[in-house]
Amino acid sequence: MRLYNLCRYTSLVLCTALVFNSAVIADDKAELHSQSESSINEEYKLGSGDLIKITVFNQVELSGEYTISGSGQVALPLIGDVNAKDLTVKQVELAIANKLKPDYLLNPKVNVQVLNYRPFYILGEVKDPQSYPYVDGMTYLNAAAIAGGFTYRAKEDHVMVIRSKDPQKREIRLNMDDKVMPGDVIRVEERFF
């Protein structure tokens, strides 16, 4: 009987330890995902085609979802156009708050969230070259797969990329396991053998 009780007690202790460890691991994964999402938003520069959600606290009529125009502007009620091109989320929040401050609200609290990043473009030796929605964590190999896969003439070991944040629009060579960034223009080269 003692052995039976000892086994039950040991099993209970092990199960409790497993549940605790699972909770800790889940918290760590959630924190890492949250850190990676916030680091993308901190360094990410907004541009044409991004869909953002603007929340002005306690001001429902000033809040909503907006797509950044081709000229990089967001048209808001009362204050008109706000430039968002090449600004971070925090900079846009500050710009909106500053426009609201003097005439409309005393101490506006503004939150900007990116709902959909601008698409990436893929061309060259893929079966369906066009623009596709950006997905966080996507590699260039994933992008080629989304575009229908490689043609039989494709160089499959690298891609040529123009980053949207590069003002000189230089084409750089990247590996297939590198990460796609919003607005990338990806070109899959043709092999000649």
C-alpha cells in the first residue's frame, strides 16, 4: 500500500511540474512573438498600400481603418491629410496627436496599428509573377512557392531584391532562406544552362 501511495504522490508531483513548465514555455513563446512583432513595428517605415488602424481614445468619430495613399498620406476627419510615408508607427501617432492638440483636443491619446503591411512583388522565373500580401516571417523560398513555384529555367539558390526602404533602389542578392520585407520587389533570375 505504501508503494502505491508513493507512486501516486510521485505521479502527482511530475504532472504538476509538467503543467508548470508548459505554462512557462507558452509564456516565453508569447513574449518572443510579442517582442518580434513590436520590433517590426518600431523599425518598420510605413508606405503606400499599408492598412492601418488609428484609434483616438474616447473619440470614436476620429478612429478607424485607413489605407495609406500612393502619395503617402492618410486623410483623417477634422485635421485632413497626415503624412505617413517613411515614418514609424510611433512617429505617425505623434504627428496625429500634434495636429489634434491645438484646436480639437487638449491631450489626445493616439494609437496606430498596422493591420496589413504593403504587398511584396515577385517577378522573373516564377509561374505566377505579381504582388502578394506580406506575411511576417516569410522567406524568399516561401514567396516563390506562393507565386506558383519556379519555372524550369529558374535559378533556385538566390533571388535579386530591391528593398522598398532603399532610396537608391539597388538590387541586392539574397539567399532563399532570408526574410521577405514588406514592399520588396523580388526577381528570380533565369539560368543559362
